[in-house]
Amino acid sequence: LIVRPPDPVERYRLARRDAGLVVVEGIHALKHAVRFGAEILDARTADAARLRRLVAELAPDVADAIRGLVRPTDRELFARLAPSPHPTGVIAIARRPALDVQAVLERSEPAPVVFLERPTHHGNIGAVVRVAAAAGAGAVLVTGDRDPWHPAAVRGGAGLQFALPVTRVESLPSTDRPIVALDPAGEPAAAGAIPRRSVLVFGSERTGISGALLHRAERRVAIPMAPGVSSLNLATAVAAVLYAYVPR
Ligand SMILES: C[S@@+](CC[C@H](N)C(=O)[O-])C[C@H]1O[C@@H](n2cnc3c(N)ncnc32)[C@H](O)[C@@H]1O
């Protein structure tokens, strides 16, 4: 009996559609994945010498681990592992961490939970994950049909999906946390005025927050803007709120 190793092109293609796996593209995303304890199932580079230089410069703390994980792969094969190969010449498949959303919401530790209602852009979702990780948020929860673990969101988040709980949910579960809606039509809030243990609700790039979620919120808070400006970019709004409105 001859057991053939799985075809790498097919393996990466299937991993993109597998809800238990994630394709990690680029050195920054792989660095954070390894630093925050991801289980890496396969990792490849088209340029082993360049990768050695990059990890020495950008990720010395995990350089040995990355060098031990990544398998050199010829350029022609590497180019077929992603629709648009990452310029840093590295790609991996990792397992998505399991997550209990109710347990995350029930945590007594007062880190804010960022809730995105039906975001449309994977790059925006990634940017939200990145700033949420940086600001010490407790989780990022997302409704709608965009996957916060999509390879484009993981690129945008520099792999920081592995640094805090991140998942798609059907809707906002019931919670004892204060629910605060961030809405350009809300009341301007003072700096530091949003309690740390809140759920911070942000709306879709196009349509804002739904009536149902606005109804559940106990407050609607606006980030002040100059006259004539309708709204901030979603990830920019999340950054402003986490850094300026939630006490640290
Ligand atoms: C691009 S905006 C959506 C704009 C949408 N047309 C609206 O009217 O809400 C995406 C989300 O970012 C947040 N946001 C943007 N600018 C904001 C502001 N000035 N104050 C509070 N939240 C803001 C809101 O949660 C908003 O739903």
C-alpha cells in the first residue's frame, strides 16, 4: 500500500474553507500566531535565507520556533498555495483556538468586549482585532457573513486573532455587562466615561447599528467630529473608543 502525502495545493485550498483551521500569511501574522501559542500544522517558505533574516530582525523571541516549523518549498509550488502569495514568502496552516463565548462574557475581569454587527470588510475586521489586542480588550465578536479568521482578516490583524478570543456569533448573547452602542448620532461622552466591563457595539460600515441592537443598548455614545463629517472608519472608531473612552 502506498500512502501519498496530501497535495499541498489541495491542503491549503481546503484549509481556507475549514471552520476549524486558518491560513496564516506573512511573517507578522506567523510571528504573532507562534508567540500567542497557535498550533501550527504546516508552514512553508519560498526563501529560507530571507525568512531567517526576517525572523532574526522582527521576531527574535520566536525565531528558533519559526525556523523549526517552516519547511522550504520551491517557488513555483509556493506561488500556488495562495491566490495572492504574501511578499514575505511565508504561509502556514494553524488550528483555530476553541472558544466559549458565554464564558468570555461572564469573565469578571473588566476588559471591554468589542462587538461588530455585520462588518463587510475583512481588512477592517483585521484592523479591529489588531487594535483590540493592543488595547487589552477581552474579545472581538462579529455577526454576519464575514469571518474574522478569513486569511484577509488575519493578514489585516497581523495574526493577533491568536492573542485574544475572536469569533463569529449569530447574535449578541444575553449578558450582565453594560451594552454601549457607538453611534455618530449618540451623545458625546467624556474621556474615560465608558465602564471597562462593557460590551462596545459598532455597526456595519454601510448601515450602522440595527434598530434591534440600538434598542438593547443602555447608552448611545458618539465620538465628536468636525461639522460635515458623517462618520469615522469602523476600525478608527474602535481605536478611539478603546484608547480614549474606556479607562485604562
Ligand atoms: C463607517 S461607520 C457607519 C456609518 C453609518 N452610515 C452610520 O450612520 O452609522 C461604522 C461604525 O463605526 C462607528 N462610528 C463611526 N463613527 C463614529 C462616531 N463619530 N461616533 C461613534 N461611533 C462611530 C459606529 O459604530 C458605526 O456604526
